[in-house]
Amino acid sequence: MRTSSTIQSAIQRAFTLLVILPVLAFSQRAEAQFDFGFDGGGESEFNDSRDRVTPGILLSKTAVTPGSDVVVAVVLEIDNGWHLWPGPGPIGGGFAEFDGAIRTEIAVPADAVTPFALHTGFATWPEIHGATADLGDGPKDYGVFEGRVAILVPLTVDPSAAVGTYDVSLNLTFQTCDDQLCMAPVDMVVTGSLEIVATGGSGTSNEENPVFDAFDPTVFAKIRGGETAPEVIEFDVFGFAFTVDVAGGGGFLLLLLVAGIGGLFLNFTPCVLPVIPLKIMGLSAVADNRRRCFALGFSMSLGVVFFWMFLGGLIAGVKSFQSISQLFQYPIFTITVGVVIAVMAIGMAGFFTINLPNRFYAVQTRHDTLTGSFLFGIMTAVLSTPCTAPLMGAAAAWATTQSPGTVLIVFASIGTGMAVPYLILSAFPRLVKSMPRTGAASEVVKQVMGLLLLAAGIYFIGSGFAGLTIQPNEPPSHVYWWFVAAAGTAAGLWLLLKTFQLTKKAVPRIIFTVVGGFITTLSVLIGLTMTAKGPIDWVYYTPERFATAVAEDKVIVLDFTAEWCLNCKTLEATVLADDDVVAQLKRADVIPMKIDLTGDNPDGQAKLIEAGRRTIPLLVVYGRNGEEIWKSDAYTPSQVLEAIAEAEQGR
């Protein structure tokens, strides 16, 4: 039908926008971040961070025998008034971090073949200092490296190493900034020379150089004992806590399993639930053809995995892209997603039609085609990104700090876990055969699901406009929630009306009256709850407000949220609205602080990265000295209360 073709073609165009718009935004953001020295006449006087830093390598010994230990110092002489962004890990100390900053990194060249090993995982990093700068968001105290600093890397020579002189090389990445701008980042190789001799040797010893004072020589005993640099990832799911050491035997495989389970849980988040019935109904329509049913389910699963790998590619390849949910920090993207969902909802409900120009009919993307199922899988994965399922947040955060290959593998595991239910449903069609496929009952189901899906579309459109109109450090507008509630209420009332029109049987009337009443009541409550001020007087985060709270010896409960994060809304309306939790948050010595990532919030994004996460929701409790006490993306009231009590005691 023409209406169906119109809707399907519109969806395809919208998917194109979903991919293109964020990429354009990233490129503009990256261009704005760096000073490339354009003089306005088309000539480029390109300057980079090399102009402000003199890097080099200093070895504790320049000549050693086979089996010896050496400390390699990557020394960075930074010009006065200029700073480097710190190395990996949380900055801490209450320092701010510039959104999109290129952190200092070291790595062993992939093609290095040498008779020694450089253990970058055991490196000793320099002390972080504070430097005040205005990089477009007002003066802030950023955590930086400055002056003369050294990264100390242990090196162990093979006992069977051949005599000779060898290059000691490390890949080095860094970016320099002053108090007003940042230079283009640099990727370079720094090289020193190490001589391996049979006995003794006439090399130079630099062990007394103050550069090496911070190095702990007991590290070599750990390395010789077979210990690997620990990379422990902590997981906490509603009080069930455990850790995974990805550096241990089988640790990485266990992490992939955990990431896959987290991807599976994504299907049960509020972000994805509205579209699952759509796919079930689509599979139900072809359930009698088992091969066709499986092909459509497999195609959708590929779409899910493809998008998660695409997202991993952005994180691995685009320096300014640092968060899974970062796409939704662009209001135009969020609005586009909402429009796509609303168009699908209107077509599904069938209450009225949309006529578009003929050019939108050029390509057919029907829901019962392989291409349509693939695109539907992409859309389902897109909708999952505002929500964080238990387990996947910590796994994804760790992956974003690793090599591009590792990022892709972990994100593919998340996508695979998310796709598993659709593969199971398509492989066993009898699971979906009970869905009504024809007749008046089927139409009612489609109409009710269409209205609920329309509520989801309005939600994303509204949260997108909230991001466009939000004022810095102020709560966003919540008016759009009344329109969400109206669509949900209409779905419940329509189910009640049609039930009494279509059947006189007592049992169906009772069942669907309860369901319709529940949908109606829940929708009204959502409108009332989401537009109410709430019982907590939140302080909206700025680095200055955070620093003031620390200076005043306050316990800080920091909630990361956003209008497009339904998980965040759920936790706020349940766990954080618990009477006992509210009572603690109202104490004079506790500051309930909120970071809303609805719009462009570089300070909030930097604080999220400092907390070691890339996804929300997230709740972090800080002690009176500003040190992190506890954090979780899936928590209970008792956990929050215990964390506040622990922070109060100063532990």
C-alpha cells in the first residue's frame, strides 16, 4: 500500500540522518577544539603540541648484561605556561577535566622486535597538579602535568639476549594547552639506546638522577614472579558485587561473557521495551514459514550487532567521542529518533495516513524484508544507548580505554547479547504464534501498541527540545511529559473501549479491563510524577559548587542523569525517592548534587569520565575530603544509605 511504502521510506531517510548528523557534529566539534593556526587567507600555519614540549628518553643504565633490569624514563619538558593532560585513570583531587581532552598515553610499538620487554602496565605516572584556565567554559582548575615530568617504565632484558646495541622505543600521545586554548595533539615515537654487553660494560648510570626517585624497584620482583599488571573491573548490580581481572587467565573471556549478559539485559530497559512487541508481531506474521522467520530474525540481529560495532568504531576512532550515550547529547539526533518512532507508531496504529513526495517511494524498505529487519535492528540498538543495563556499563567503560580491536570485540559482545532474544524467537516460531495476526483483536493490539510507541516517540522529541532549551546548571523543561502521559492514557482508554465493543465474554473483559486500567493509571501517574518538583532539593553540578561542598566538609551524593535516560528517571522515582534516602539527602551535612547531561554539558561529561564510566545512570557518593566512596549504575535504597553512612565516617 502507498501509506506503508511512505512510512517505510520515511524511516529509511531518517536512519540516514541518524548516522550523518552526529558525524557532522563530531567533525565540527573537533575542528573547534584545536587551534590550527589558520590566518584567514587559506594558508595554514599548522602548530601542534610538539612546539611546546621537548620529549626524550633517559635510561637508568645505558649498558647492561642479559637478564638485567632497567628503568626507562619518558621525560617531557613542558614550556612555562603550558600543560599536558594527565595519563590514564581518574584524575581525582576535585580537579576538572576538559571535555574531549587528549590524555597522555604511552604504548609499545606493535612491530617492535627486541630482546627485552617494556612493561607499560607497571608504569609510574607523574603527580597531577592544578592549573587554572578558561577554555571556553569560564575559569576552572584542571588536573594537568606541568614543568618537567617523567613517565617511568620498567624494562626487563631477556636472559638469552644477544650482545649488541638496540633502540628502546615507545609510542607517545599528548596534547598541550595554555590558559586559553589547546594545540593539536601529537602521536610520535620517542627512542633511546640500550647496549647489551657480555659482562660489565662502560655504559652510563643515571640511577641517581632525581627523575627516577618516584620509581618503586619492587615492581621488578612482581614482574619476575610472573605477575601481570592488574586490570580489575568492578561490577555492582543491586548489591551483588564482583570483580573481573581482565589481565588474568581467562579474564578477558569472562569479561566478554559479562558484557554479553549486559547486552541481553538491555532488552528489558524502558528504552527498548516499546519496540519489542513490534518485532514479535512482525515475526508472528511469518511464523508459519520457519526458514523465512529465522532469516528475518537473523537479519535484525545483524543490525543490532552492526550498530554496536559502529558505536565502538566511533569511540575507538574519534577522539572527541567518549560516551555510548553521547549521540543523545545532540538534541537534533534525539528529536530525529523521536520522529522516526512517531512515524512508525502512526503507521502501526493506522488511525490516519501520511502522504510524502514521490521521491520517498524510490526505495522499498518493508518491515518483512531482510533490509527492513536489518534497519529495524539498527533502530532497536540506537534506542538502547540512552539506557545502561546492569553489568554492561563497567565493561564498556573499560573497553573505551583499550585498543581499537578490543573496543570492537567488547562492543560486539554487547550487541550479540542484545540480539540473542530475537534469534531465539525467530528460531522457534511457536513462541510468537499465539500473537493475534488477523481480525479485530489484532487491529486493537496494533492500535494500542501504536499509541504506546507514539508516547515513546513524543518522549524522545520532548527530551530533544528540552536539550535545545535547557539553561546551564538549571533543570530542563518537563512540560512534554504531559503529552507522553496523554498518549499513554489514550492507549489505555482505547483498550477499555474496544474490549467492551468487541466481546461480551466475562473473562476477556476482566483481563483487558485490568490491563487498560493499569496503562491509564500508570500514564497519569507518570505525568504527575515527572512534572513534579520532587522531594529532593538538587544542587546542579559545577566544578566550583563541588569544590565548595568539599571545602565545607560535606558528603556529596552525585546523580548523573538526562532527560533521554529512562533508567535514570526510574531510579530517581523509586530508589532516590525512598523516604529513608530522602531523609538522609535533606541533612545539612549532605549535598544532593545532580549532573544533567541533557544538553551540552562538558563539565558533567568530564566528571563522568573522571568517575571511570561512559554510561548513565550513575550514582557516586563522595566523602568529606572529596574522595570517591562508592558508585553504582544499579542500586538499592540500602546501598545508598550505607554509602552515605560510610562517607560520613570519613572512610
